[in-house]
Amino acid sequence: MHTPVLFGEVINALKPGTGGCYLDVTVGGGGHAEGILEASAPDGRVLGTDADARAIQQAAERLSRFGPRVVLRQAWLDEAPSVARQLGFKGFDGILADLGLSSNQLDDPTRGFAFMRDGPLDMRFDSSRGVSAATLINTSDVNGLTQLLREYGEVERARQVAEAIWEARPLTTTAQLRDAVAGVARSRGRIHPATQVFQALRIAVNDELRRLREALPLLLEILAPGGRLAVITFHSLEDRIVKQAFRDATMNMEPQPGFGQGQSLHAMALPVNRKPITASQEEIAANPRARSAKVRVVEKLS
Ligand SMILES: C[S@@+](CC[C@H](N)C(=O)[O-])C[C@H]1O[C@@H](n2cnc3c(N)ncnc32)[C@H](O)[C@@H]1O
């Protein structure tokens, strides 16, 4: 089962309380949502959304004991605010986005996210819509593939890697893609050379960066005054977007006690931490996924 990262840090940051109303836009296996529901007992509510219908099913099973305190819907990050409005939710006291993949998705070879397991080259979070990684590869030219690898994977020698993929087409499985790049892609330290290539394709297939960029201001908008937005990122491309959006929302204000709305007429939020919070050595030892996790938190002004 997926182990939620920075669990204590997220609960501390969101401070869920009795009667509160929370939105988890990447509900996944429901680990963080469960913590929020427990901390806001007996009547705190959670709206959980996720692009992946299977994640919604898993969350429904895990959270069933909370009954009507939980509402779950399939939705992309940038669609979640309008879904919330349609369901009649008004201001949230806390919102969480825990980006990227869950272990449940990574460990399922039918989803095509992992190069260690052979399976169809799919990589869609929502497998009912959009174009799979195989279709994307098999219909792109070398220039398009090079740009995608550079932009979304920061892949070294992106052109050569793109050419190797292009020559190996048509590709239909994860093992074929892994083998196609094996001799060309460079490994970073102990990280497998295919890692960045798979990351780039997953981001492209799910249009992850555009969705994140568009979702952040919408999520800030549906926070209640005093409510907090926490975003967990796993790589620098995501973190850069969150950092910039939070900078814009806070107008570069510094976190300090007593720093209130009177001090900047234009800011809509306050930074809660000067620096992003990262996982402890103990957490990283127990859960290597936490190694690259960073959480940034802001608080909405009145
Ligand atoms: C790291 S997992 C979340 C795990 C969850 N916090 C838990 O404790 O079980 C990320 C989840 O976000 C979903 N996801 C990733 N990007 C998304 C996006 N742009 N829109 C909607 N869901 C997304 C994935 O389908 C996945 O289930």
C-alpha cells in the first residue's frame, strides 16, 4: 500500500480541526485524507479528488468508515475547484496536493509507469481519456521528442535519446522503451538512465505542469480566510511552479509572527515557512520516495 510522505508535517501544516472542511486534490490511496479525517473528528469533512478512477476506488475502500464525512470524485487538479463548487463546497480550511505518482500506480504493470516491470506503455492517470505514452511516441517526430525529453525530464543528450527512441518505433511496452534508451541515456548517480525519460513522458501524457500552473491560483481562491494550501512536489520542475505561484500570492512577504493583512494590500496569502519542508533521515530510510519530497505551505489572508 502507498505510504504517504511527510505525513506528520502535512497534518501539522493544515491543522485539521473539528467542523473543518478540507480538499485533497490528489487523494490517491487516501493516506493523507485519513489523517485529516482522524484529526478533524467527529465532524470534519474531506472532498477527495484524483484523476485516476482506480485511486478513487482505493480511497473509497480505505475511507469507508468515515461515511458521509468523505466525498470522492474523479477530477484533474485544475478541475477540482469547479467540482467542489458544483457540490456546494464553499471555503476550504485546508487544501492538499501531493503530486506525482503513488506506489499503487507504480507497482501496477498494467499502468505502464515503471520501467522495472514490463507492461503496456500507457502512463495515463485517467485511462479513459487522452493519448497513451505509446501513441505519443509513435506519432511524434524527433524534434518533438527531443523537446519533450529536455523540457519535462531535463534529459542529458536529449537529441540522441530521442533519435534512439524514434529508431526503435513502434514501441508498445515499457521494456521496449527502457531497452531503446539503455545505451544512450546517461544515469545520474545511482539513478537508472531510463528514470528521466519515463518522468518526461508521464508529465507530457498527463499535461502535469500546465495543470499545476493553472490549478494553483484556483485552489488559493477556494480557500477560506485563514485556510492553508500545502503542496508536496517531487522534482524541481514542479517545485519551481509552486515556488513562483506562492511568491506571486504572497508578494514576497517574509513569514513572521504577527505579519498580517494590513502589511500588503495586494497579497492574498502568507508564507507559512521560509523554506520548503523536507523529509527526515528516518522517513527517507523507511520510505525512499520521500527523498525528493518538498512541501510548501501558504495561508490565505482575510
Ligand atoms: C502521490 S499520490 C497521492 C497519495 C495520497 N496523498 C495518499 O496519501 O495516498 C498522487 C496522486 O495524484 C494523482 N495525480 C497526479 N497528478 C494529478 C493531476 N494533475 N490531477 C489529478 N490527479 C493527479 C495521481 O493519480 C495519484 O493518485
